Amino acid sequence: MPKIGNIQLPDFPLLLAPMEDVSDPPFRRLCKLHGADLMYSEFISSEGLIRDAIKSRQKLDIFDYERPVGIQIFGGDEEAMELSAKIVDTVQPDLVDINFGCPVKKVVCKGAGAGVLKDVDLMIRLTKAVIKGTNLPVTVKTRLGWDENSINIDEVAERLQDVGVQALTIHARTRAQMYKGHSDWSHIARVKNNPRITMPIFGNGDIDSPEKALEYKNKYGIDGIMIGRAAIGYPWIFNEIKHYFNTGEHLPLPSMNDRIEAARNHLIWSMEWKGERLGIVEMRRHYTNYFKGVHGFKEYKHRLVTTDDHNALLQIFEEIKEAYAHYQMV
């Protein structure tokens, strides 16, 4: 069973990926409810934390029912990373994770996220700074390398472990690929099979079904899987994978009622955490995912994304429930 510091994880844990503007407390709460074993905050800018940027500080909110939970930070400056690790320490998550994988240009330009894949020495210095700034276990999420001509994950894994990193999640793409093209997990398997590597190695990239999760578990020998985009609007994926691992069978698809309840809870928890107005507005991008493939849903979706009053929204959910009382998901 994988262990990160003192955190004992179940056999082959399923992790929820840190996704910007998605992995907030309301969404994490849903994923925890449906079987996620370890979750992370959205990534937080170390510069933003130090400047006391309100949005960055709000991302530090964690709740006991989420544990174990990690807070993920990124940045390209050693001093800022050490200081932000100290700030993270004060809210007492279970671990601190460093993002060396985000491919987005505005992050990479600052020499952060996947930007450090070009400079492994800097990556190690930044990691050491975080380890110095916290008493918590430090983990890392990264990619295979900058592009296919500079895949350096083998060296990166060894050096990160040598300075004290306690688990590594590898997204099986290069920065150049962004989120496109084929993810190549054979590189992750090679890291996992390196006799020098003793820390848990988690794989990430393209896991969107129980079958694929089992295939990759068996084929690549990793310690666990991190799931990102497949959980958006579909938090059931965690328990579906676990059930399939245990029985070889599929859980029934979430019913229309399950979907309505999840979307409604997501909305209510978002309003509680962000305030009513922001909770309503930021929830709008999720409805498409919750009701993907539902026949004749267009009009309801339009009302959900244009209604500003929370009582009216709850009323719409009741209408949907009634209208789809006998609807079968396929």
C-alpha cells in the first residue's frame, strides 16, 4: 500500500487531479463522496499567495471531510516558493504538491509549471526551497519533458527523490503536446521499474473508463492513478473504477436523479463557499457535463445558465426531475 509521509493510502489509490477553476471545495466534496482517495487544491501561484491575492488565499480553503488533501503551488522563484510553503503550512493540509507540469503559456512564461522542464537544476532548487519551508510531505506533479526530443523524466524522478520528494505524479505527455495527442505511459512504467525509485509513482493522462484504468494498472505497474478531465461532471468515475477492479463488472450508469442531485448539490455548495452570485455564475460551465447525452435537454440547460435567482434554479431542478422521472440513461 502506498504511503506518503505518514499518510497511508489504500491499495492502488485514485487521485483527483488539481484542475484550475474546477478542483475547488464544492467539486472536491462531490468527488470524495464518490470514491476519490486523495485530492488536491487548484494550483496556487506562490507570488499570489505572498502578495496576499484574495483569489490565491481562498484556494487554501480545505475541510476535514476532504482529508487526505494536498495543496498545490507553482512558481519560478526559490524565495517565493519557500515562503508560500510556509503559508500553506499554516492551514495544515496533509501534503504540499508542486506543479511542474502545467503547460499553459502564462505559467510557463514565468519559468513555472512545465517551464522548469527545460532546467532540471532550477526544478531541484525550487523543490528544495519548498521542502525547507514546510514540515509536511512534499510531492510533485510533472510531465515527461519539454518535447519528445527532451524527455528527461528518468533523471527528474531520481533527482526529486534524492532531495526528499515523497511521491511523484507523471502526466504522460510532454509540454509541447499540451492536452492533445497520445499519452505515452511506457515512460511512467520505466520510472516505476527503476530499482532506485522507492517513492510512489502515480500515472495521469487519458484515463476515462474503468476498463482503461484496469488495463493501465496491469500494464504499467504504477502505484495509483490520477484522474482529471474524466471526473468533470462525472464524479461517479472513482467508484465505477473501484467496483470494476473488485468485481470485473460495471456499476449501473448514474440515473437522471443521480445527475440532478449531483448538479444541485454542486450548486448549493458553490453558493455556500463562494457566495450566492459567484456560486451561481461559476456553476454554469458544469451543467453541460452533468447532463451530457440527455435527450431534449437544451431548453433546460438554457434556463440553468441564464437564471440568476437561486430559488428559481432549485425550482428548475424540480421540473427536470419531474420531466425525466422515467428517463433511462444509455
